[in-house]
Amino acid sequence: MHDLLILAHIVAGTVGLAAGPVAGLARKQQGLHTVAGWTYQISCAVLCTSALALVVMQPALWGFAVIAVLTEAAAVGAVIVRRRRRPGWQPRHVRLVLSSYVSFVTGLVVQTAGGLWWVVPVVLGSTAVSVVTGRVAAATSARPGQHRVPELVPCSTGAATLPCPRPRIPAGNTTANFRTKAGHSTSG
């Protein structure tokens, strides 16, 4: 049973590590983004469930149970935020998904490098989450009435390449002259 759980854990982690960037960089619409996103969500659920089962078999690993619960809570929270679509949902969705993905990467580093190397993905991942979330917040707040996540494209921030929102603002328009759904100007 232990070997089967380890196998499920490894396969789910591998699939999640592959599906996460595909969903993150795909155009935010039905199709690739949706399929990769649900693939990531399912792999996250399998990964976290198998981690909890492994902790039951080896209680000394209780700390991994906490990480598994928080990782799955972030992933499920991202789905809930997306489905509710309350104002400002996009940055929250991105923050939750990316935070769960940082756990995936951290788990990989812990298993391959060990020691204190887990600090590296936590620090770099947290920084990337903050940068990308800030960019998504800026891009979505510049478009009143728009309820779509901007397309993310790779951009360089010096030492690393991070997904960056590419705002889709028509030429000549500013936030001061956008029209609302009712057709009224947003400027005074």
C-alpha cells in the first residue's frame, strides 16, 4: 500500500508541475487553460490526499499533513474565487493558484536536494506570486467592467522570467474614457 501511495504521489506531483505552467500561460478562455487548470486541480487533490495517507502511515511526518491541507485549501480556494467572480477576483485567484504551485515546487526541491534548499522556492516563489498578482491587479483594475483575466505572457524581470499580464486596452483609450456597460463615460 505504501508503494502505491508513493507512486500516486509522484505521478500527481509530476502532472501538476507540468499542468500548472500550461494553465498559467494559456489564453484565459475555454480550451487549453480550462483543461490544464482542471488537470492541475485534480493532480493537486491526488497529491494532497496521498500525502495525508502517507502521514497516517508514518505519523512522524505530521508536518507534511499541514502543508498538504494548506496546499489543497489554496487550490480549492482558487476555484471558489473563480466561480464566484466577485469584484477583484482575478488577483485572488492568481495568488491562490500560484501559492499552491509554490508548494509543488518546494516539495520537489525537498525530495531532490533536501536540507535547507526548500527555502529557495519559498522565497523566489513568494516573490513571483507577489509580482504576478500585482501585475494582474494593475491590469484588471485599468479595465472597469471587465471580468476577464488578462493573458499572461513571459517577461523578463532581470534574473528570472515570470508570467506577465498583457493588457488588452484598445488604442487611444484610457481608463478615463472607458464606457460602462450602460454606455456612460466613466469620467465625470
